[in-house]
Amino acid sequence: MGEQYLIGDLTVDTGNNTVTRGNEAITLSPRSFQLLVALARRAPNVVSRQELLETVWPDEYVNDETLSQRVRVLRKSLGDLEETPRYISAVRGWGYCVVLPVECVEIPKGKIRSIAVLPLTNITGDPQLEYFADGMTDALISALAKIRTLKVISRTSVMNYKKTNKKAPQIARELGVEAIIEGTVLVTKERVRVSAQLVHGATDDHFWAETYDRDLGDVLAMHSEIAQAIAHEIRAVITPEDSERLEQKHRIAPDLLEAYLKGQYFLFKYTPEDVRRGISFLEQAVAGDPLFAEAHAVLAHAYLTGGLPTGNNLSVMKQRQLLAMARRSAEKALDIDLRIALAHGVKAMIYLFHDWDWERAEQALERAGHFEPNNALVHIYRAGVAATKLESEKTLEELRSVISLDPVNLAFLSAAEEICWWIRDYSQAIAYATQVLDLDPGYQRAHFVLARVYEAQGRFKEMITEYENSGFFTDNGAKEARCALKEGGAPGYYRWAIEVQFGAMGDSPVDGVKRPLCEDKRAIFRARNYAKSGDADNAIKCLEQSYKERDGLMVLLKAWEWFDSIRSDARFQDLVWRVGIP
């Protein structure tokens, strides 16, 4: 079940990876938390630098400077001052120790620190209302996620267990949680009834159950009530701020609630057509109720999903239009309720890809993390921002948090694979790709990014095969690529790539026919091929065009290995400086 350490006014809970000061939850990165626990376990002894390196980074080579930086980050998070240490003191020439007495206490029996909400079962008898049951699941997950000390598994991972025959203990092991919530949804024209029960993950024992019957307009408030009842039952700490955030006073008209839930339902399918359908429903919801903050936030996320430059096959102009629409919706949400983490996260991505403003992006993510520290989406955004600066350690920490919170989310695992490619950690990228393809051998994005990894490693034959597996190359395209590689090696392959003018991040297949694709409108992809083929002048020329167009992908100039051959070129360095990459 884990241990708890009392360090002055701090409570460090290893079962739930949380640190609290009274009713205040303190957000620490996984590595900072591990460092604090390592010091607490050895208190009052001084822990040598070497021991800390071996304990916190057991399988990695990390130098003393990294340890010093991590201690500084930990102290800052705890409000500790190096000059007059309150919690952690440095012992010159040796290591670090905890200043205050440390008490190890037994965790109260029955206390639950991690939980998963399984998809609520639609018992209305109408399959057309499946979207409503899924929406009720989302609402309960969102409500519970507002409790800082509780780890709640994200939506996508739990949806894999819809209509499963697996027992609670197996699901709990697979998701890494201590308790499971099961339940049903019954909806009529004007009312909804949700029955929920708590199941202990280890024993399959049911130790709480309740039924809630409300008007449709009070659905969101009902889920806040359920979340607080569950938190009380499992003895989770609810701070006054958590309670305030769980309050839901705004009633939603039934027809607008229906539009909102349908919008979410289609958005989470994440196909281009379904995202467009989701946007249409969400636009209906906010048009009918301009004060529907949650709908504005989800709409902002939908626009962002369509406009992010890292995974869409759109022109720069269209992407910037969608990002501007996402900004407006996120700002409307925050004008109504400043505590919506999703809206802050969306704004962070807009600051990064639209504005090229790293400082404001990181500030927005700090606010998002303050309101929902266990939001997997916020952690994936943090990882992406860190990766653009090649901050490898921070990137990997955030990715580990993502996978802990959403362990079988194929989109997040594939995004983690891609982000590891950005920071040149190819072995970890391949490991994430393997996880995705074990779950879904046909997942195209994983194959696509794996091709990128193999390309970076110089494994061109395997690269072409993975492009073919991803659908990016048809049989004809793959055949021509292999011929070009055989006849001219890597330079020959890239000359062929320039001739057919294919881009790097789209899903349109290349069939060898010399015709422009949508990606050709994005000069950054031509720059990639020129740089890879050794043509620095044309590469820089294309990058200057991308800079003029303000292509969001320019934020990856520092990270992408594509441009290593021109990285020392003064013109390239000037571009990096003008984009403002830290």
C-alpha cells in the first residue's frame, strides 16, 4: 500500500505519489518526488550524491550537475531556500539530507489513492443513447480529476474496458489503480439516474454503492456530488479549493446537454470526419448557451485537434485559422470559469505553435497543472514544450506521468513515441512504438513515426517498410523509393523525395506519380529533403519561406534531426534565434 513520511508540515505519500502541506497539494515531477522520498527514507542520515544518483536514476548516466539542478527544482517546489534551508540541506563535498525529523507512519487502512471509472453501462435499451452513457463516464472522470490527491485514469484508457468480461482485480492491475468504479445510466426525457459502486481492486469486494436521480439540467452538478461522495468514502483529501472547483451551479438545458455530449462523443473518435461532426454539435451547445464554459473548452480542444501542425494534412493558413478559433473558444471558457484546465492547456499549445511564445506557453501549462495536476493531456503538452528545447530529462519525466495516467491510450503512446524521436531518444521511441503496435498492429501513426526513427538511425530499408505499413507509401511509391535507395544510397533516396515532392507529416499516400500533394504547400518539408540531400542553400530558402508564413512546425527547428547537416550554418542559427527557441 505504500508509506507515508511526515517531514515537518509535509506529508509524503508513496502510495499515491503525492505531497501535501496541510490541505495544500504540492505538485512535484516524478523525478523530484523520487528524490524527496530517497532523502526521507535515509533521514536523518546524509545521503551521498552517488547514492542518490544510483537510487533516482538507476538505469541512466546522470552527472552531478543534473542532480544539483534537480535538488534546486525540488527546493523551489517546496518553497525551500538554499541559504536558510527549511527541508533539504546540502553537505559540502558529500551529499544532501533532510533538515527536519522524519516520521514514517502507517497509511490508514482502507485509504484509496488511485482509481479508474469504467464505462458506465447504458441500460435505457436504446443503443442510440450510447453517447449519453459515455458522456456520463467522462463527466464523472472529470469531476474526480479535480481532486488533487487522487490519481484518476484518463478516459481513453478506461474506454478500452467497455463491455469487458475482465474482473476488477485484473483491470486494476492493468491500469495500476487500487479501486474501480462501476455503474449504470438510465435516461428518460427529463431525468437521468446514475447508479455507481466502488470495488476494491485487489479483492473485488464492493464497499460502497449509491444511486443518484436528477433533472437533466443538473447532470454536471450531480457528478460533482458523486465525486465528493466517493472521495469521502476512500478518505481522499479534498482541499477547500478542490471543493470550490467541484461546485457546479450552472444548469444546462437538456437539448444543449445532448449537443455537448454528442460533440464529445464524436470528437473522441479522432477521425477527421468525426472531429468535424463533434465541432458542429459543440458549436450548437455554445450558441444555445454562451455561458456553458465546459462546452467552450471542449470546442477549443476540438479546433486545436484539427489545427495542430504536428499531425494534420492542412496548409499553414488553414491551421493558423483553426488555432485562432481555438484561442477564441478557450478565452471564452476562461472568461466564464478561470479554473478549467483544458482551456489553459489549449492556450498553451496556441502560444507555442501560433505565437512562438515559450514563456507564455509554460505559464499556461503551470495554471493547467495547478487546477488538474493529474491531467494526462497537460502532461503530454508539457512534454512537447520541453522537447522543442531538447530538455530530455523533463520530457521523459512528463511522458512517464502521461503513461501512468493513461496507460493504454494509443494516441498518447504514439505521441510519446514521436516526442522521443524529437529529443533523439530513439530506443525509447521504439519502446513506445512497440507498446502501441502490441495493442494495435495496424495503428498507422505508430508505423509512420517509427519510419522517422529508422530514418534518423540510417535504417532506410526498414524506414521504407514502415512508411508502407503506415499507408504513406503505396506499393508503387515504396517500389520507387527502394529503387532510388538502391541506385543512389541515401542521397539518391532524398533526390527522389524532392522529385515527387512529398512531405513528412501527412497521411496522404505517395504513389510515385509526380503530382503536388497538400504537404507540398508547406516549405518546411521541402527544406527537410534539401537538407538531407546536402543542398543547404535551398534548405535555408525553404525555411525562410516557412518563417515568413509562420509555420507552427518552425518551433521544432532545434529538435528535429532533419537539419543537423545545416545546424552550424549561420543562416540556420539566425532562423532559430528569430523563431525564439530557448
